[in-house]
Amino acid sequence: MLSIIIDADGPPLALSATLSPLVRGVVEGIVGSAMLVVPKETDELTTIADAAGCRLLASSTFGEGFARAITYTNGSGVLVLSAGVQVGPEFWPVLADQLPVIGQVPAVTQLIKASIFQRISGFRGQVSRDQALLLPPALAREIGLEKADPFTRRYGNALITLPAQARRIALSPRL
């Protein structure tokens, strides 16, 4: 089972939108636990975490919070998301099919409408915060020990692109 770590530094509405499609992963038995890394704990974030069954970890940087979250993963693979990014409906079936093939290699979702900069970065093994990032247990622990942000790391040619998409939702202010 995968553990999910979410960089929840953003509006609570974006976090709620990220959490909602993850329910299918729990129902299909792919997701075992979820952790939210936040810069500061608030009542609203605590309520969202409690309702979603997530652990809430306050940390000054996502890298430090990621390192703390890794200690709760029990050696499982890690799916890393940024608040406001939703995995598409095809994500869970694709992931279920690809997990045995992927093995110990990091993987990301496809970018929707990628800019030229994002395409070049993808060729260099860089990941955008607009993608879902899947890390094998050993690599997740290594990044955690470095207290590094997994989105800023270069994965080189080892990075696999999954035939599934994730998208950043657009939040509009209430009128």
C-alpha cells in the first residue's frame, strides 16, 4: 500500500480538492495512509485532516515535513502531491497496472498543457508541482534523510512518465 504525502501549503479549498479523488485509491486498496505537511497548523486544516483521516504535520519547510512524514510510511512507496493538484479518474487503474512494472524507479504523471520550460525540465528528470510523483521506498527515505523537497530533486533518466494525468485546479474567489 502507498502512503501519500501532500504539500498542503495553500488554501484549504485546494487541499480539499486534492483529497477528494484520493478516496478511490483507498477504496481500491492502493492507499494505506496520508499525511499533510503544512507550514502552520490551523483549526481549519485540523478539521480537514481529521475528516479525511490524515495525519497533520506542521513544519517550516516541505523538505523537513517530508522527512518527518517518511518516518510514518512503514517502508511503503510514496505518492507526493501538492495541494490543488488532482489526479484524473484514469490514475488509479493505471497505477494499479504499472506498480509491478515500475519497481524501484520514480514515476510522474503527464503534464497537461506543458510549457516549453516544463517539457525541457521533464527531459532532465525534473518534476513540476503540477504532477503527481511516485517514489519507491528507498528513494523516499534517501530524500527524507536529506530533508530535501522531492519536487526540486533531479531524477535524471530514471524518471518514468505514467500514462495518466494530474491537473492543477483553478480556484476562483467567491463573488
